[in-house]
Amino acid sequence: MPPPVRLYQRLYPEPAELSAADALAGARLRERAPTERPLVAVDMVTSLDGRATVDGRSKFLGSDADTEMLVELRTTADAVLVGPATVRAESYGDLAATEARRARRRAAGLAERPLAVLITRSGSIPWDAGLFAAPGQPVLIYSAVELAPPAGVAATVTVHRLDPTPAPVLAHLAAEHQVRVVLCEGGPRLLHSLLADGLVDEIFLTVVPAIVGDDSQPRIVSGEPFPGGPAERRLCWVLRAGGELFLRYG
């Protein structure tokens, strides 16, 4: 018997109980994708004191409800954009690791697994990370330098020699890989680059009821002040599961 469906309590805009799948279906991410680039959604988690990790990893912050929302976002996305340092720190692996997830993607007309997309200017790639040991996982790397996967990599890796900045990468993903929805999972500098270029359409932020109290842990965004001042966002929903709040900003 399948496990019961988790229900999130919607506090705003109007009270309701709904699953993560139903909440994201209402966001209509795929329908709203621009023509010249994919729609970019960001998923991050933060403590009450604004920290994005504990001991360098975000997985120590969120609960199973946070993981479920992340998995649902991955299930709807064509590609997952992530920085190489985050791939190393967070122990990435197969992005659709269960047959149930792959079946849902097939039923929606999507590839079995979302593309994993890495951007690197230096060419530093954590080839020993679990992502590259996952058979069948497609990985795209955009780099300013020549790269070649080492022997023993099980993932299907394609390297594009292209300006490794968000705008040309997103345009290439749309034109050459038919990507309509990209989920960015960090890290902080990659998110800063996307925001600075005006390329973030949706932010999904989980606020967990914990105080980390460690200045060595990063925040969700890291970089110089934005040229136009703070990047304001519109609140679209507030969901609750246990003590966690799930915020969506457009």
C-alpha cells in the first residue's frame, strides 16, 4: 500500500489543505516559461537566523516535508542547475532515483531524469561525487575551459565550451536541449548571478524553526550588492507543515 499523501496547510492566499504536487500544479511553471529561455525556479532552505546549511549541508536543516517539496520540484523540472561546490557538499546522486519518480515523469511527457546542469569557469568538477556515479543520469557541463570526463564515470556527461554565465547557458538549454523549466538549487553565488541578471522567475523558500548560530555557514545568496538595490519579490503563497513554512515568491 502506498504511503498516505502528505498535506500542507495553505495559510495564504486562502486556507486550504493540499499536496506538494497539487500546489505546484497550480503554479503552472511549464505553461509560463518564456520563449527565449527556460523558466527558472529556485529552491532553498533557511534557518531563522538566515543560514542555509549546518556543517556545510542544507539537508541537516529541512524535514521530510522540505525534502518532499524539493523532490516534487525536481519531478516537474527539465533540468536541475547547481554549482559544482554544492554537488560536492550535498552528495548529489541520481536526480530521479526511484521508478515511481521516473514513471511520473514519463506520464507527464518528460525524460525519465532531469538534466543535471553545472556551470564552471575554472573547470573544477567533483568527478568523484555520486552524481557522476549514477548510471543513466544525464549531466551537462558548461565551462570556459576544455574538459573531459575521467574513466569510470557512469553518468552520461556532455561538455559545452560556452561562456559559463547564466544568460547564455539558459539560452543554450532552451535552444539545444528543449528545456522549459530549470530548477536551481544553489549555491549562494550561482543564485546571486541569476538574480543580478534578472533571470529568477520563482523562489521556493523553506523557513525551518531552528537557529544555527554559526557565522561560518552561508546564507542563500552571497555576493556584491545588486546594482539596482534589493531585488524585491511578490509573495504568492504560504504553506505550513509542522513548524516549517514554505514560501513561494514570484
